[in-house]
Amino acid sequence: MPVLTVDDVPDSLPAQPPEPVADGGYSFTHEPLSQGVPPHPALRRVWVASAVLLVVALGLQGIFQGRDRLAATWPETRPWLQAACARLGCTVQALRYIEAIVIDSSTLSALPNEDAYRLNLVLKNQATLDLAMPAIEFVLTDTDEQAVFRRVLTPAELGAASRVLFAGREWATSVDLRVIDNPNKGRIVGYRLLAFYP
């Protein structure tokens, strides 16, 4: 049997092994939770004020960008919006929503002058809000549906007395158009129209 001497004993004994804790880890892997210091009341007030200012700024930005829809939906806000825009350098215009405007009917007839045509047109606003009057792209086509002549007609050229197409209403107009100095006018067999906002 081996005999231990003083020289065989290490200078320091090993530390006691760590004790397991409830979650399966060891006690040395868990640091004591530090007690958070509550923010100073003045700092808390600054945070609240900053949050309120951000919300107000976002609200004002939403009103600025949607001012036309706001004025169309609630007409009583228009004077207030116009006064605000007078200071900000913006304008309040009729709402633009081209998807709600349809060309309800149209006819094109040649006038005695071979270079002239008469376009009869009915526009309809299918929305429940007043909308801005659109421009009309007028295109004369040949047998291959290719454009031979193209012209954009503004609301003023269409004879619109108002820049607004009222909710649920139709608007009819008639306009004479001349096609001059067009070498392809003999190939004209059809036309197409497109309502759009320039």
C-alpha cells in the first residue's frame, strides 16, 4: 500500500465543485440581477414630450399629403386647409381619382371639311366625391390600330366650365378637331380615347 508524504500533498486543495441550480445550470453562470435605476422624472417628461411631438408631426404630414382628399370628403375643412396652404405655399385642388371616371359614350363624325372631325363625349364620375376634371387623349387609328394622329385635350379645350366633375354626375361635351398636314389621314378608320390626369 502506497504511503503519502508531505511532499506529495499539493499546496492548495481544489475548490469545492459548484452546486447545480434549479434550471439545470450551475450557480457560477448566473449573475445577480442588478436593480435598475428608475429614470429621472425630468428625463421621463422629455421622452413623453418627444413622443407627443412625433405623433403631432406625423398627423400634420398626413393632413398635408392628403389635403385634397380631406377637402373632398369634408368640404367644411377646405377654408382651413386653404388658409394653411396660403402660408405653406401649397394649394388645395379637386381630388384626383381617375379610376372612378369613365367615358360613358362617344361618337366621332367627319365634318364637311375633310380635315375636321366632331367628337361628342360623355364623362361620368362614378365616385361619391367630386373629382378633378381629367384631360382626354384623342387618337385616330388606321386599319392596324396604329396611331395616325394624337392630341391631348385639356378640360378648357373640352369646354368645361368647371374644373370639377361632380359626384355621381355625367358631363357631355362636343369639340371640333382639325387634322391638317398629316400624310396618313387617308388611312384613318377609327379612334380611341383615354381619360387621364396630366
